[in-house]
Amino acid sequence: MPFAKSVRRLSVECSGSDRRAARSAVLRRRSMTAVLLGGLAFVAGGCTGPEGSPVLGAVFGLEDASTKSFRMGRIPVPTVRPGDDLIGQAANSPGECIWRRAGSSRRFQAACPDGYEP
């Protein structure tokens, strides 16, 4: 082929740290893009539905957004059940201890058992 141009490859010496830095920059860019797209999908998911999101009414003052009614009530006082673990004494409440609910990682504050010494 008389008209074909000769292609000459340029070889550039790159150290291992340069390659790692370039690869790291590409990974950061890709992860940032993924985070931004995930955040956009999360925000868009909250704005869908026939009645809209209650967040839209609270944040942007939309009149047609759905609302959640306020209910009066009391939070039940936690009681220690069999199997609950005693973690330790509560820092700001003398005579109160921190307990972990049996079978879960949920913690609550209740009275210390009789004779408890920290």
C-alpha cells in the first residue's frame, strides 16, 4: 500500500506509582459518578407517587403534597425482660443503666438491678 502512513508507537516510561495514581483517579471519578447517580435516583424516588411526597410539602411548601397527621401519645417506658444484657451505668442518670435487648442490638435505659456496683 503506497499511501498507507507508517504508524510509529510512542513509548513513554511510566513508573508504577504513576500508573497507580492514574488508576486511583479513574476509580475516584467512577465512584463519584456512581454516588451522584445513586443520590439522584434516591431523590427522584421520593418525589414519585400520585399524592407526592410529604417531604416536598414540608421543604418546598407545595400545597398538593401528601401530609402525615400528628398523633398524640406517649412513648412506652422500656422495661427489662429476661435475656436482656446489662451494658453499664448511664453516664447522666444516677441509678439508671444501659441495657441491650435480647436478640437485637437495640439499647435502652432502665433502672439498674438491686445491688449493682459499677
